[in-house]
Amino acid sequence: MKLRLRQIALAVADLEAATSQASQVLGLGPAYQDPAIVRYGLRNAVYAIGNTFLEFVSPITENTTVGRLLAKQGGDCGYMVILQTDAAEEARARIDAAGVRVADQLDRNGAGFMHLHPKDVGGTLLSVDYMPRWSDWEWGGPDWQSCATHGEAITGVGINALDPQAMAGRWGEILGRPMDPIDQVTRIHLDDGELRFEPLAGGGSEGFHTFDLHSARAAQLRANAARHGCLTAEGNIELSGMTIRLV
């Protein structure tokens, strides 16, 4: 079963402010706004980065899952990690065998998703999605190829956990991938990219806090971040409660 990192979603309180800053710092193309997520009390903006996707979601009604997460985390934060598989039935069998509840699902003309209940998975909301073809990605909009930045990709995510090996073991059981513990970081390798499970920093909370951006424009992106006051001493970029590692 193939499995790759295809999209990540960030929860933000102010969609316009978050996307404006991200666009200026990361040099993103036009965003796609998916009208279907209104049913969740949300609006979004999805950016194509190579053939991977960065999504921002923001609540437009009271008592949404995203609104509660923003309140719990005290501001913008990671919301969802979306993987793509080429074997939906096998993936569902693994999910069921692991005793994981599917919080929401869709199957429409061969394109679908399975949102897994965070309490059964740990760390963050995980979705396993599938498309009619491996190259397709319906959630990016009908014209995402023409809007994508080139030579770039989101290649990894970092999830902080009280017990990184235990959380990685749970994800590995669900996904059918072995965990690879090295020092204090435990990895799960995907066909494109990786999932990292790391110890909590002092005073931090469990959740998805970091993603890796492979870019030939790293120097330019760092210069952009410095102008906007969001470049760290380590050369990372801080945006929307997220640490972006340029690789």
C-alpha cells in the first residue's frame, strides 16, 4: 500500500491575516476556497506547493471543532495531517482492525477521505484520502496545477507528544508502517516524506507544530521571513503557530 503526505491544514482565527502573511513570506500562488466546507462552519484557503498542499481553515460559526481547538491551543495551530493512499480498502481494514473510529467520511466518484477520531489516534486529526488517480487531488481545486509553486513540496510534519514512541506506535499500527526511533525522535517513513514524533517542549501541548518545506528558494524565503519578523535564530520560519523547517 502506497502512502504519502499530501496536505496539511492549519487552524487560524483570522483567515485573511494568516493567508496574507503566508503568501508574502512563502511566495504562494492563488488559493482555492472550497465551498463544501461551509457545512462544517468553516471557510478555507488551499495553496498548491508542488504537488502537496497547504490549507488554512477558519471558523465562521460558533461551536466548531476548529474554534474549540483554537481556544484550547490559545491561538493558531496545526489542525490536520492528510495522507493519500492508493489502496483505500486496505487502509480502511487497518483502521477498523486498530479499533479507530472514523469521525467523518466521503466517497464521491472514486475520491474520498476518512477522518480518524483524534482520541483514537493521538496528536492531531489524521485523514487518509484516496483519488481515482495517484496524481489527482480534488481538494486542491480544479486548476491547482496551474497555481502550484514549482520545485517545492511539504515533506514532513512534526508532532509533539508526551510519549513520542507510544504515539508513533499507534500511528504505525493504523498506517501499517514501522516506527524508527532515533535518539529522542521517532519517525514513520512514508513513500514521500515522513512523520516525526518528538518530546514536548517546556510548557507546550501535544499536537502538530512543525512542517518541513523542501524549496530551492530557501534563501529567498528566509529573507522574506526576516522582513516580516518571523525568522528564527535557527533559520526556521514561524507562521500561524507553526514552525516551518526549510530543507
